[in-house]
Amino acid sequence: MIKLALALVALVIVASPAAYAADLAVGSAAPAFSLQGSDGKTYALSDFAGKEGVVLAWFPKAFTGGCTAELKSLTDSAADIAAYKASVFMVSFDAPEKNAEFAKSLDSKLVLLSDPKGDTANAYGVSSLGALYAKRWTFYIDSAGTIVAIDKDVKTDSAGPDIAAKLGALGYPKR
């Protein structure tokens, strides 16, 4: 009976999304996603395969201080970021409508992706506080779908210049 109980516990741990996310690291295949953007379009990782890289800048909550600073920084650095063959998105649990309002409030053209159910956040290991908020982590994914860098120490005020510099340091091609 004890062996059966231990086997069941092990199965739950192995089958949980958090267990998969714990294995996510540089060199891992990026988990697939298909998420609605603040512009009303749906974006999937597969849309970019073989064409350009993807940057997912996870943020906790629209209209909060740190997230506002991060979006403002990315908006201010849009030209520097756009010089690289990478699509950059901010991503949160917020509804698409709320993310659209958030982007509009700062006159940002950056697309914010919505993951209201948290499935993609779980796959990336960024769920926090029982899937109420995302951790502020940024994932750099190359055009082959491989994670080439993970920033777990995002500075909200300099997120835009930091992403542009990291794209250059990682050797993302210029447009």
C-alpha cells in the first residue's frame, strides 16, 4: 500500500505542469503557445518558426507601477528592439481587453499577449501566487524554437534597452 501511495505521489509530481516547467532552461525547446494579443490577433510560437526569434516578457499585472514602467521602457525602446529579427511581446494573465487598454494608456504599439487560463504561464514556469500573477521573467527564443536566454532579474525601468542589448549580445540578426 505504501509503494502504491508513493507511486501515485511520484506520478502527480511528474505529470504536473510545474514539474515540466522546472526542467525549462536555456537549450530547451520553448513550449508552444497560441495567445490573443491586445491588437485582437492570435499569435502562436509556430508563426515565427524559421523566420525570426520571439521574446516573451512576462509581467504580473496591467496598470501596476512596475508593469507600467516596463511597458513604458519597451515602448520608448521600440526602434532599437525593432532593429532585430525578433518579435517582442509582453505577456500576462490579464484579459485581452485589459491588456489593450493598458497598451493604449501609454500609447504603445507593443502587442501584449493574454494567458487568462495560465496554461502557457505554467508551461514556462512563471505562474505565481496560485496562477494569479506571472513572475517578471523574460524568455529569448530563437527562430528554431529554442530558449537561448532567460532573464529572471528584469529591471522594469530599463527593460527596453536591456532587451535590445540582449538581442544584440545573443547574435539575433538585424532586419
